[in-house]
Amino acid sequence: MVKIFDITKWTIKEWVQTIGTRDKFFVENPNDEKLYFFKESIGKFPSEFWSEIIASKIGTLLGFNLLDYNIGIYKTTVGCICESMVEQKSQELEHGISLIKKAVKDFRVSERPLILFNDVEKSFIPYGNFIYQFIEMLIFDSIIGNQDRHSENWAIIRSIDVENLEYNNNRFLKWAYEKYKQSGLHLRNIPFKKYLLSTLKDAALVNIQFSKIYDSGSSLGREISESNINTYLTNDTELKKYIKKGQSEVKWENAKINHFELLKKLRPKFGTHISKVIENVISKYDADKIKKMIYSIDNELAANFQESRLSLERKDLIIKFIEFRITEIKLLLSENQD
Ligand SMILES: Nc1ncnc2c1ncn2[C@@H]1O[C@H](COP(=O)(O)OP(=O)(O)O)[C@@H](O)[C@H]1O
Ligand SMILES: [Mg+2]
């Protein structure tokens, strides 16, 4: 199920701004010219890239719309790798934060801005049913205990129908688009963008989708150090306490609350949708399949990368972590039906 890509000889296209010293870049496979995104773990959480890969595989098994992450090897570094979510010429990604800034008049921008569920909801008003997809992501986050769903960790993807663009009667539009095409610019640099995008939208040449779920690596207990794993493996009360302490980055009325508490708050308005998603998760949940996937996730890694493998204890912890969180989700469903 998991694939390994050695990207050492691939072409690095663009380094992405990094916090700290980890490698993170877009890279092209010279064989098929496909673009990928590679990132290694941040120093203090060496197993983080494994959380990203495992979260992606679990999410897919449970029916969520996950970006597929696999193992990437760059020189002597192991990390995770995924295909680009955007096609360079005709698509662009817009982060949640940008939508919120447009929708919420007095929104305070800071390094770690306060993201309230209500503001997210407001920002999706122009985008039909995206709020339901956002809630699905919150349910997924509650299953993996994601601590970092800040507003650059979800996005919409805007696609322009390049095929039919030529036939549009708007001469200005054609001029601007030709100019952009000739210069090989990225869609994000298209001239007179705001005007163009609204014109294209009116002409039904723009399609917007909620992106696949990405950047879910701050999860599955990745901050628990190797030496502390046993505490949680041998003591269920401790693990339950740890899980209860996990909080959602998306807040409710200015407060950070537990993932499950947040879903409870959403019940009055979105209860039916939440129940439907959880029922689907339960119908797909196969503990043995998840166990097998986790135990074998690093089997194919060559012997010289031994150190990057997951310890058996961490695999056991991740398995237990998911089992406990699934139990919480089931509880939420039975309460929902009361
Ligand atoms: N597969 C992808 N396709 C296109 N853009 C991506 C992809 N993966 C990440 N990005 C962009 O790079 C940014 C950083 O990636 P992310 O996985 O969130 O890393 P980090 O953990 O450092 O935040 C994302 O917010 C997104 O804008
Ligand atoms: Mg991110």
C-alpha cells in the first residue's frame, strides 16, 4: 500500500519557506515530469513524517478525502512525499486564512491567528457545501488527534477551464490570458487577476473545490518521546487522559477545546451530517487492516535507513491511540442518537 520514491536524482523546483531547518520542497520526477512535494520531520519530532503517511492511509481506509502521502528518500534523509495538488498552468491553491480574511471584517492577523469555527463557516458562504467537507476534516482530525489544523492547513483549489477559454468572446480576457500563457507564468501571477477571475467565473470557466486533506502529521501522538511510550502503552488511564487533553486548533467562541467537544458544539446545526460521516467511518473501520498497515509501513525501507524506522512500541501506541479515538467517536454517535 505504501510506496517508496527515491528522489535524490529528481529536479528540485522550489524550496518552500521553512520553520527551523527541515527540508521541504517541490520536486519533479524527470521520467514523467510529475510534480511532487517532499518534507522531512522537524528535528524535535523525528517520527512526524510517519504520522503524515499513516494518517493519510488511515484516512483513506475510513473513507475521507486524503492526499496520498508515501515514503520519500532524499540523499540520506527519509521523509514523506505526495503529488502536487495543483496543476501548474490551470490551478491555484488558496489557503483558509485568505478566505477568512476576506469574509471577516475585523479579523486580526498574527503569527498564530485565532481561528473560530464561526469565522470558517462565514468564509465558506460563497462556496456552497464546503462547510460540510470542512466538518468531515474535523471528524478525521478527532480520529487522529491532529493538533495543528491551522488555517494554512486547509484550502480550496481553483481551476480554470483552459480548453474553453479561447472561445470566450471577451477580448480583454483573451488578451490577458494569452499574455499569461506566453510568459509561462503561474496562475497565481495572472495579470488583472481579480477582474479576470470574476469574469471567468461569470463565464462558468472557473471551478472551485475543497482540497484534499493535507498536512496531518502533527497527530497520532508524534510528540510523545520514545522513552515515554511505555507509560501510555501499559496504562490505559494515562492514554485516555492524554487523548482528552488533545485540543483542536479550530476554536469555539474564543476557546480551544477538545476535538470531541468541538463536534458536540456543532451538533445543533450539523448533527445529521456528523452522524452520517461517523456511521460511514464505523462501517469502514477494520481494526485488523489498520494494524497490518501500520506494522508493515516501513518494511521495504532499505537497511541503511534502519534508524528512520518506527519502533515496534510506537506502532503499538499508534494502533492503540486510534482504537481509543474510534471508541470516542462511537460514543459521540450514540449520544447523537439520544
Ligand atoms: N501536494 C501539494 N500540492 C500543492 N501544494 C502543497 C502540497 N503540499 C503542500 N503544499 C503547500 O505547501 C504548504 C506547506 O505544506 P505543509 O504540508 O502544510 O507543510 P508544513 O507542515 O510545513 O506546514 C501548504 O500550506 C500548501 O500551500
Ligand atoms: Mg502546513
